[in-house]
Amino acid sequence: MLLYVVSAVYVCYLAVKGGLGLATWNALFWIILLFAAFNALTRSFQREDAGRQLYLYTLVDPRSVILARAIYNGGVMVVLSLLSLLVYTLLLGADVLVEADLGQFVLSVVLGGIGFASVLTLISAIAARAGNGIGLMAILGFPLVLPLLLTVMRASKLALDGVAWSVTSTYFGGLVLLDVITITQAWILFPYLWRD
Amino acid sequence: MALLLWNEPTAAMRNWWKFLGIGLLLFASIAGLRIPLAPALVHVSPDRIAPGPVDVYVTGYNSSFGNDVKVRLVNEGDAVCASSVAVLDGTHLTARFDVPAGFKANLTDVEVDGLTYRGALFTEGLGSGIVEEQCPGVLDMQNSSAQEVGFAFPNRSILYESIRNLHFHVPMWFTMIVLMGISVFQSIKVLGSNSLDRDLAAEMAVRIGLVFCVLGLITGALWARATWGAFWTNDVKLNGAAVTGLIYVAYLVLRGSVQDAHKRARLAAIYNIFAFVLLVLFLFVVPRLNAIDSLHPGNGGNSGFSDLDLDDRLRVIFYPAVLGWILLGAWMYDLRVRAARLETTMDR
């Protein structure tokens, strides 16, 4: 996964020599992160055979399974996002971060990562159940991630501009709301998915 | 409503809402297309004036300029009447003014009888005001009823005749949301009961809802072209419409890729509920965050239609139109569900 991020960033680095505008820098970063999330989380439920699922089913509550998966995926996404931020700034330059409110930017990256993870965990479970993994995952997941993506891109853009907390806090509030509602929904709906 | 409960109602009660829907639609469509716009001034040339004699050419819309028409310039409380007016026809006239020096504001309004074109003329401002000459008949101008044509839609610059689209474009989205709501309701029931019949109903509601989504996009694109100059703009509401379309197309793709009927019912229901909640968040919460850059009325400092003067003239048609389209959507959905049920019965 890290290899994917590094190579994606490197391709961007080769493609755009010289400086990037603030808006482009931000957009490119989130596009890389979006596809990294899809790649990483598609495998969340795909790799399991029926036997192991049956074993888990007899052993624990399905709600624990989805919650554990979501937390694990969230963790993976946070680590992945922060690492890609590191590689990204190393290769593409940190000029845009000079005026940025770094705390806000990192917060938006973390919330965005958790949001991607929470939406895509349930979608990956649905896609795996439908038995037509990767293509279906993209079709089902993309429109649901889009609202999150638009909000988080705006929040991080404001953070890069160095806007005060009083302005950006509504966006972070919105992101937390989206994350919480998504995880709650996954927690409620997953048992029905698991039942046969 | 009976169609949610699936009990067979008595024959007398069964169809009243269909007739109501058709009646409302007929009323709203005919009235929405036939009612004229209120008269207004739409063009004034030249667009700047300097002190001295000047001929101003005024174009009206749906107006009826008579030979006794009163024309004047208004600049921050100062008024100048036309020295002579030549009426060409009901919508065109030329007025000659002796423009005095000393107007205070940069923009001058043109008034013809009761109608005003605000900021019609760019003026050399910064003067100290003029001595107002009272011209004959000007006092009557404020309450002149010469231009009243009875019930008419507001005539707004930029919108003009396209204001009628309010009665077609907006009800499409209302109807779509109602149908998607029905679909989610059925999906929740699917999870509780594993009923394939409810699954069928959920699918048909989505299919009919998508029809209204497409109609909303088409009417919206035409309206956007007429008022904003482009068929598609990067606007939160347009993004919302695009995401809605994608979500429900994805829902149908998901249905198409699962063979087993019970499994399909369950997966589709889960996706439907999950997507609908996120969609509601996206349509009604995220625009509040991004409200600054929407072109839609009621967002980002734009006035909503309810702020329009005399908006009641629109409401009288708009609410029946919304209810009529929703009832039509419900009827289409009802027919599709019944047809699909017959098909499944015949397959067995």
C-alpha cells in the first residue's frame, strides 16, 4: 500500500516539475489519498474465505466484527494518510505549507482518512457479499465518498490558507458528524449483511 | 396513503388521489404556462447620460404605454420629467430629457408610469443635488393603475419568462425525494421481513425516482443556460444532483450483479439505507457548510423565491404543482409495482 502511495506521488513529482499552486497541490493530494483508500479497503473483506467467516460468525457478535474492522481500517488509513503526506511534502515541496495552519491540515487529513475507512468498510463488505469485488466496490463507493471528499478538500484548503479555527470548525464539525453517522449505520446494518 | 399499506381499499376510496393529482397538474401546468408576466421595463438606451438634452429609448415588456404616459428620471430623490415623449407602440417609447448638472448618485433610475428600471443610466454623480421641478401629473404616478393587468407573475431581470420553470424544475426534486423516501421505507421493511415483494417495491420506487431525477436535471440545465449562461456549473446543489443520480444507478448495478433473489433483496436494502442517510446529509447539511458559493436562490446571499415581492402569485401555482407531481410520481410507482407483481406471478 505504501508502495502504491510512494509510486503515485513519484509519478506526480515527475509529471509536474516545478511549483504547484495551492489548490492543485491540495486536489492532487486528495486524489492520491482517495485511490489509496479504495485500494487498501477493497481487500478488507475480499480476502476471507467462507470457512473463516463461519468461524467468526459462531465466535463473536457481527457488530464487534464490523466495529473492529472499521477501527482497524481507520487506523490503517490514518497511518497511510500521514505517511503519504510526508512523502508528498518531501517530493512535491512544502512551499504551500508555509502559511498553512499545520494542526488544522493534519486534523483534516486524519478525519478524512477515518471517513474514507468508515464508508468503504461497509461498502467493501457489500461488494464482497455480491461476489463481484473490485469493480462493484468502485461503483458503489465513489458516489458515497464524494460528499466526504468535497467537504474534506474544502476544509484542508482553508487550513492551507491559514484560516482561523472559528471559520473551519464548522467543517470539522461536519466531518466528525459524517464519520460518526457512517460508523453508526455500519454498526446497525452489518448484522443483516452477515446473516446467511 | 393506501399504497404504503398494501391493503386493498374499497373501490370508492381507491382512485381519488389520482384524479386529484391529474387535476392539480393540469391546473398548475396551464396556469404556469399561460399566466403573463407583470409589465416591466427591460431595456434602456443609451446606458449613460451627461448634462444637456438627451433622447432615452425605453423598451418595456408586456407593458401598454399610452399617449398620456409619464416618464421621469429619478436620482436619489431628485426627479426630472421628460420634456417630450414619443410613444412608438405599447412597449417602446422615446423620451427627451434636459439633464441638469448636479445629480448626486452615480446611477439614475428610469420611471415610466408605475414601472421602474433601477440603475438604468450611469450618471456623473457627486453633485450637490438639483432643485426639483414638480412636473404635471407626477404625484399620481405612484399610485397609477394604468399598467395593472390583474394576476401576473413577477417580472425579474435575468429570470424574465424562465420564472415559470419554478413550477416544473423544483417539483421534480420534491417528487424524487419522496419516491426515494418510499424506497428506503420499503428497504427497512425488507430487512425486517425478508419480503421479496417489498424489495420489488423498493426497486420500482428507485426506478421512477430516477426518471424524476433526469427530468429535474434537464429542466435545471435549460434554466441554468437561460439565467447563468451554462448548462452545468460547479454548484453544491448540482453536485448533490449528480451524486444522487450516481448512487441510484449504482444501486441498480448492485441489483444486477447478484443472482440469488433473497441475497439481492438484503444487499440492495442495506446499500439503499446506507446511501440514503448519507445522501440526506449531503443534500441538506453539506450545502449549509459550503453555502457561500451556490448560485441557487436561497443560498450564498442570493434571495430565495420567498423574498420576491408579491411571491404569493407564484405560491398559488407552485404548491399545487408540487403536490400534483408527487401524486403523479406515486401513481407511476403504483403502476410499476403492480405490473412487476403480475410478471413475477406469471413467471411462477
